[in-house]
Amino acid sequence: MKVTFPHMGHLWLILKTALEGIGLEVVVPPPCTRRTLELGVRHAPESACLPLKVNLGNFLEAKELGADTIVMAGGVGPCRIGYYAQVQREILRDIGCDYEMVVFEPPDVHFSEVWDKVKYLNRRPWQEGVRGVILAWQKACAIDLLEQELQRLRPREVKPGQADAVFQRALRDLDAAGSRGDIKRIVKRVKGEMAKIPRYTDRQVVRLGIVGEIYTVLEPLVNLHIERRLGALGVEVVRGLFISRWINDNLFKGLLPLPGHNPEKTAPPYLNHFVGGHGWESVGDTVTFAREGCDGVIQLAPLTCMPEIVAHSVMASVQEAKGIPIMTIYLDEQTGESGLQTRLEAFIDMLLWQKRRQAGKVYNGRGRNPCQETMPGCLRGQ
Ligand code: SF4
């Protein structure tokens, strides 16, 4: 059995460790590229969710590398996630791509089924398998910790790209790490390397929350590397969606003391119940970011994503009540880099202007124009 899975952000590294830990041969799908998307788009229905198309591309590329079994998560709820895996199974069968599919439905709904599937996949004595899964969890926590450091550094580094290079090396090292000790050493070393990166101390940085559907938030191909673009515009990105938190919220039911989503407390009265996907969390996180003093929020969603459309419909009320600017971006295979870049620049320019106005620094036509100070991304006063 050669297993593969969807390649979403850094999830590949965590799944690879877990599946190898239970003794399976793993074929990691190549990182998502335009080819991945084109393959998915060619075979999926036009109206299908964008993540379904990208996943399909992942599976077709993994097939070329010899994979014969797909492990993926299913879902429940009012949106299309419930029949996602079945649609993919039919499409793959129709185009003669022979795959066995093992679909994990949410454990709180189908626990015995999940257990049966774990037993079916496991090839090792239980103790060894559990050790592999714990190692994967530790890697997830390490990646998320370093990624938050990366998000803080990007808008402040003097030479753009240095922090990203360090982070990419860290991912390679974490992939090879075989024990908790290795992971700790890598985290310590990488934090040290990041601390040495020269940075501006006097730059005015915009703090921006990112919310939305998990795939569009975590997969750089789908969101056209939005976090890197924002970093270059002088924006510190914060988000509530990280793989470790998602695992803690959904698989461990929030048992571990990690910051997680709490939409039942934060989203009302704007949205009072689960609407599928991450729609409820998008509203709750937006409220949280407003309370934490973020300058703005960007909501990311695949075109036609029902839960995010519901969330979008109440964002105007959140914006008005909390006084936080919100921009929603729908993404699909037609989304172009230039259009996205223009929208980001305009939004960040507006946030910077508002920030400076609140600080009483907007030029009133008399004396020295404060907008001519070094301010990444700001075109005012030039
Ligand atoms: S959350 Fe959105 S993108 Fe994901 S399956 Fe549901 S409708 Fe599609």
C-alpha cells in the first residue's frame, strides 16, 4: 500500500510523519503548482469547490509517483464537504485512475468508523504507531510556533526573504527529525537564526487578521502567497487557523491548553450557530481580532463557498459595530496575481492612512508632510 493525501500548506509534513509512524509507505504529492490546479480543473465540475479541484490535482500527480491509496478527511455539515470524497472517488474512477480511498469522517460523529480505519491502516505494534502520531503532533506545534515568528518578522526584516529562507530550511530539518529532542534542537536553532536577522525598529507596521476557509488560508498556491505579499507591504499577519489548533479543536476536542477558536462565545450576536466549514470561526475570529486591536481583517474564501458567503453577509455588521475594516477576497482558478496585489495595496494604504489619522499624523497642508517618513507600502505624500 502506497498512501498519499491532500497537500495543504504544511500539512504534508505532519501527515507524512504520522503515516510513516504507523508503518505505511508514503508518497508525498508534489507541492501545489499551477499544473496541480490545471489537472484538477480539467477533470472536476466547473462549479466544484476550489479545494476539491486542487486535491484532485494532488492525487493525479501522486499517482504518477506510484501512489495507490488516498487518505483524506471527510466532513459533515450543511456545505459540500459531506460528499467531497465521493465526488473525487467517482471522478478518479471515470478517468481510469485506480485508487483505494480511506476517508476519515469527524471522530465525534463516527468514532467507531474512525477506529476501524486506523486499525486497517496500522502496520506496526500499537506503541510504535502511537509514538509516530505523537511525533507528528510535536512537529505540527513546532511548525506553527516558527510560522508565527515568521509572520512577526516579515514586515520588519531589512532584506525581504531572509526569514522565509530560514523557515524553509527549518521545514526540511523538521521533516527529517526523528525524535522530540531533534525537534526541540531545531526550534531553538531556528529561533536563534531568526533573532539575528537585521530588522527595522522604527517601521510602522499594520496588524492584520486573516480569517476564512481553511484551504484558502493555509495553502499558498490557492491564496497566491498572500502572507508573503502582505509581509512585503509592511503587514504583520495574525490568524487563528493553524494545523495544531485545528487538530486540538477537532480531534482532541480542545483538551490541550492551546489558544483555539471559540465561536460560540465570540461570534454571537452576529452569527449564532455553525454554518459549515469555518464560517462561524471566521466571524468569531474577526471579533477577536477587533478586540485585540488589529488594524483590519481579510476574509479568504473559495468562490461559491457557502459557509464563507454566510459569514461574509454578516461582516458588514461586525465592521460597523467593532470599527474594524474588513475586506473579503474570493479565490478561484481565474484569480490573477496583479488583481490581488492591487487590492491588497489599496486596502493596506487605506489602513495606514487611517492609522496615521488616528495618531494625528495626516498632512493638513501646513509644515512638514509626515507621510514622507519611511513607511512600507504607503504611497501617500509621494
Ligand atoms: S467549506 Fe466551502 S470550500 Fe469547503 S467544501 Fe464547504 S463549500 Fe466547499
